[in-house]
Amino acid sequence: MARLPEHQIEQVRESNDIVEVVSDYVRLKRSGRNYFGLCPFHGEKSPSFSVAPDKQIFHCFGCGVGGNVINFVMQYEKLEFIEAVKLLADRAGITLVFEGGTSQSVPQKSDDLSNYYTLHERVTGLYEKALWQSKEAEPVLAYLRNRGINDETLKQFRVGYAPDMWDFVTQQVVKLGLSKEVLNRSGLLMTKDNGGFYDRFRKRIMFPILGVQGRVIGFGGRVLPGDDQTAKYMNSPETPIYHKGNVLYGLNLAKDEIRKTQAVILVEGYMDLIRLCQSGFRNVTAGSGTALTEQHGKVLSRFADTVFLCYDNDEAGIKATDRAGKILLDAGMNVRVIELKDGADPDSYFDDHTHEDFQKLLDDSPDFMSYLIRYYKPRLRSATAKSNFAERFVSDLALMSNQLTRELLLSQFAEGMGLDEPVLFRILRDKTRRQPRQRNNESQNDATNTPGATPGPIRLESATDKAEYELLRLHFTDEEPVLKWLLTNLDAEILERMHFRDIFRQVRIALEKNLPLDRKQIVEELSDSPWQSLITRILFDLDTEKAITIKLAQDCVRTLHHFQLHEELKVLRQRLREVEKSGGDFRAIIQQKQALELRLKTAQPD
């Protein structure tokens, strides 16, 4: 079986800074020497998730999950260890060479996600080749150029073409040796009645959809001009790697600029995004085959403070702006609206406008509520129309999770529309009670169901648990006198009775070989262990000003010794009751009890 050498794993780990990788999934803010953010593995409102760049580890003090950069990817992406290493290797441009196998030869299972990534990458190449080399695609290429998109931009976004054939993709991908299940669930093929396959996408301009890590996960296909017989756009269905409710088109290219500017321009379509990007706006993203979702809002809020909505200036686009704005406000973002005139869309806008023209629209864009009130107020001429609109607006607010946001928006709405604020607040309270918000937690990764997950935070509730924790923490110090004392003075009897004895054994074996401990190696060795989260917590604790002394170690040992004597005394008392009840000779037990009580008295911890 192919095996990945340890030095390659180390190379991958060293080539992927944990802050940069985690920042692709979590919005981090620096505080002191570490970074903090909302944990992606459990719901929380106050950040308890921390990343330490100097140690290259993460730890959540809420749910207890922790580890290194590989563990993070395993748990977030729900990957096995080797799959996570492969993903990070691709990210860093490293070619993996397996012992007993070929380059990048990750052992495959029929349901491996890597099968789907491989398949999508292969198909993207086929579509690209068809656009640039096939005679059938010559008018398609001319059309795209006439639309103002240059060749460099087309190649940057890997735009391709699906020929007018039933088996253009099918005949190529069946050669890959993938299981029928993978082919069926990939979203690229359709199943025939006789059990065979045919292409889902035919005679369409193809826009590959890439995940935030830059891997192809789906496609959007646009019909050619003049084809009114079918839907204008066809998108990949939900697959094991493509969940359109939390994927944003172009985010893989825009994320760095979005972080830098703390602002993102959100458009509706692939062509809108491509034209904006070509015109010099690099912080642009778009939905991918679905209306904006709450999860989209959460994703965007990890990267930026402000979002500029730039949807089509028609009735459908205005409704989409209304809906998206409320979702993004609920996600805690500042929302502004770029107003295009005369029914324009971002794509066609650049047919006769410049970068400077659009920048002025960006600079002059109103906040969402000002836009909403200014647009709707003059159009609501009757009391009934105004009442119905207010009812819908309050109903939308009732769905928001943030109470303060609800109330601030309602006050602004009441003032702008000239409505009675107390009345609106009574309606809001009633709707909030009767219409509890549907929490959208499906996309939250459940740490307990992922490879390498922990069973949750280890609670240090008793004095003995705290003493064991402190002793274990001391094993990770660089203070040589403390380490030597620990190795020579912790007797086997105390260790064997510890609650944390399994991790103590492993740590002490490592310490006997290498003094002080190689902390990174310990974290790596515990990749599949529930103790890993305890160790990452300890490593974060080393940054605090907690004492690291032999006296602390001695105090901890006394606490544990005192507890163990108590446990022995409880056993003796129980034996004494049983012997007295049976009428047996209990004099020896009493002597043992008295001796133990004396030892307890002298072993009393400080």
C-alpha cells in the first residue's frame, strides 16, 4: 500500500501557515500574540476560538476542539488525514510522492471526496480545450470577445465550452476507473434508462465554480445567444463537494483583496463578476446557482465588514437586493447598495462606462435602509399599500437572529416611512413570538462527527482534575530542573490512578527520549486522539503567567496523594461495615484504618 513519508507531511505542514489557512474559513482578529474568531465547529456569539501563529496550533475554549493545520482541515472539510494533507499540498504547490506508489497517488475509496475533485478538474480541462481548440467553439469565443471579455480574463476564470454532444464528457471520464456511484453523484452526468450515462451540460459556455481553496467543485453553464428553447443558465446540482447554499463564485480569487479592503462587491451573475474583475475591481464575488442564503452571509462576514450590493436594476434585481440586504445585515455587515440606472446590469454597464464611473457609484452608494426607503416610499401611495409593505418588512425583521439589529432597523424604518414606531414594535414582538427563527445550522460542521474530532472540552471541575492538568502542563515547560524532578519523583502508583493516565504515559515516554518535549511532534502524534484538544489547551496556557516551579509540582502531587488516600479510606470503611455486619473479626481493618487516617493527616495539602 502507498505510504506518505513523514518528511513530506512535515513539508506540507510547514508550508501552510495556520493563520492563513484558518482565515479562509474563519474571520480572525489579532489580540496580543494570538488570533481569535467565532468557532466554526459550534455556534457561539463571543469568540472562544484561538489560533497561535508561533505554535501553529488552534484551540476552541468553548467546544474543546484543537490541533494543527492538518487537523483543522480534516475537521472542517470532513476529510481523512491523507486527504487533508493532499488538499494542503495542492494549496502550497507541493507534489506528494508516496512510497510504493506514484506522485499524488492518494489511496482511493469509492466515496473519497478526492475522486470528485479529480473528476471535476479533468472535466474543466476538457471544456477549456474545447473552447480554445474546437471549430464548433469559434463563434462562442467570438461572442465572448464581443462581450468585452479578453482572452487573459477568460483563461484566468478557466471559462470553457461544452460541445453539442451527448457523450463529450462521458466517453472521457469513464476511462478514469471511478465507481458508478461517483459518476452518478458527480452532477456531471445523467443516467440513462438502460443504466448508462450521458452529459448533463451540452452546447453551453461553461463557468467552473471553485471553492475557496481553488479547487473546481461545480459548474454553471450558459446557453448560446439566440437559444430560447432551454433555461439560460444550468448549474451543477448538489453533490458531495458542491453545496450551492454556502459557495460564492470567485471568492477564491477575491478573498485576499476582500480582506485587505474589508469590503466586498456582491453581484448576481458570473458575467457580472468577470466584467467587474477585468475592469479593475478585485474584491468581487457572486452567488452560484441560488439566491443568497444565510450561510452566504456568514461566509462573507468572515472576510469583510462592508458589502456593496450590485444587482440588476430591474424589478427582480430590486427584490433580490431587498432580500439579500436583510440577510447581510443580520450577519452583522454594513450593507450599501450600488445603484445602476436605466435597467442596467454590472456586465452591460461597462460597455459604455469606465472604472472611474463605477468607482463613483461605489463611493456614492447609500446604506441599505436609506436605499430601501428612498425607493419604496414614493411608490406606496395608498394606506393599504404602505400597510402591506410595512407588514412584510416587519415579518422579515422577525426572522432575524440579532435582536439589536431588528430594533435599530425598525426604528430607522418607522422614521423614514413616517409610521408609528410603538405600533410597529408591538407587531414585531408578536411576530417574533409566533414565528421563531429557523436556525440554519446544517452547514455548521459537527466536530464530533468528523475525522480526528474530540468528544468536547475536558472539564476541570475537581481539585484532582486541576492538579493532574497542572502536572501535565509542567511536562511541557522548557525548565530543565522542573522536568527532571517530574521524571524522578512521580511514582507509578500515582500515575496509574490518574484520570489522565493515558496521555501522561505518552507524554512521559516522549520526555524520556527528548528533553524538553518536541511540542509540534506531540500534537501531530495525537492527531486521532481525543487528548489532542487537552494538549492544545495546555500549549495556549503556556503563554500565561502561571507558575512553573518544582513547588507547584509538589503541591499537585500532594493533592493527588491525599485524594488517593481518601479513596483507600472509603474502601476500608466499606469493608469494615461488611465485616461488622457479618460478625467477623474487624480488629486488623481498624488498625489499617487508623494508620491510613494518620497518613491522611500528615499528607494534608497546603
